[in-house]
Amino acid sequence: MALVFFLCLLVPGTQAGTRLDAIRQHEMLVCGVAAQDPGFAQRQPDGSYQGLEIDLCRAVAAAVLGSSTQVRFVALDTVHEFLDDPRIDLVFHRLSWALTREAPGQLEFGPVYFFEAGKQGRLEPLAPLLRSDDADFSRIVRWVVHALLEAEWHAISRSDAGRADMPLSWPADDTGMALGLPPDWARRMVAQVGNYAEIYERNLGPGAQQPLPRGPNRLWREGGLMVPLLLH
């Protein structure tokens, strides 16, 4: 079920530039997700979470903190819960990007990570929801998603990225400097969670609880709509 929006309940955000520092200080990314959305975000009996959106949160944690395990998941039902708890850093909750769901100076959407069939046969772009309090963190989230897509583009798998002798020097070291991350940020991220295709297959592929054909979520060269931005 989509996250319920109560934009009338918005509260002032924190000062710009503080969120990324806080994530590093606490050594933990806090991600708002659904509790029961098979394939996207589902809480398991042992309290752990699985799903495509869960893996995207883990990818952000791996890029920023070095480990995909340094993330805490918070089940959300409304945006008010997100705004009311400043400890939650971002939300992956099967949200379609719409103008009226953004709030100038407080809420903004990140990169599109999934196209879903919506009303009247149109495709709805799903994107993470972020606070407008740290442009550096928003840039990292954007490039995390596109790095996962570019890794698929270059056929860099989870096993490839973990090899010290990986033949392709990917991405260029200066991409880490541009984002304020270590030079190997993208490689270690893919080594821990896989590229976009591996994440999709694991959570929504033929063996999943509720499989979905990849369709428009294929790379554009394969007839889909996913276009990785240039990671250099």
C-alpha cells in the first residue's frame, strides 16, 4: 500500500548539510519502508527485511558507510511519521513521483528506480523521498541508483566487483572525490548487494514470492526505460 500523504502536517526541516554528517556520526543509515509489500519491502518473522527497496537502502549504506548492514529499517504508514522523526534519513516506499507530493524546502524525490503500471495504463515512476536538508546526501542517493544501473550496463556483477583483479577500472576514482566518498564506493556497494539486475532478479524475478516481468525496468538498450547517467 502506498504511503499516505499529509502535507498539511509538514514541519520545518533541519539546516542544510547536517544529514550526511549525522549518518556518519551514528554509523547508521535509517530508512523508512513498508512492512508488508512482497518483493519491495517485507518484514520477516525474525524482524529482518527483504525486498528491492530494502536492497536499495542497503546500497546507500554501503556507499556512505562501507557496509550494507549499517542500516536500520523503520516501518511507515504516513509521511507525517517520516517528518515527525528526524532520525529517518530517507524513504523507499513504492512512492510515485508527483508534483504535489513534494514540498518546497522540506521534501523532494530522488532518482527513479522503478516504473510501475498505474491508472489508465500509464507508467508511474517510483522514487525515494528525501528531506531537503542536505544536497550532498541527495546527490549520493541519486548516484547510488545510477551506479547500480551502470554496473549492469557494464556487466559488473556482485562477484566481479569483489575481485581485486577486476579488469575494468570502474568507476573512475575521481567519482568518489566528487561525492565525498572513498574511491571504491561503487565497487564495494555492488560487491555487497549486486547490480540492478541482480537486485531485481533476487526480489522480483521468476523465483520470487510475487514475480514481476522486468518490462519497462530493463535497460533502454534492451527495450526498457532505465537509462544510467554517466558515471565519470
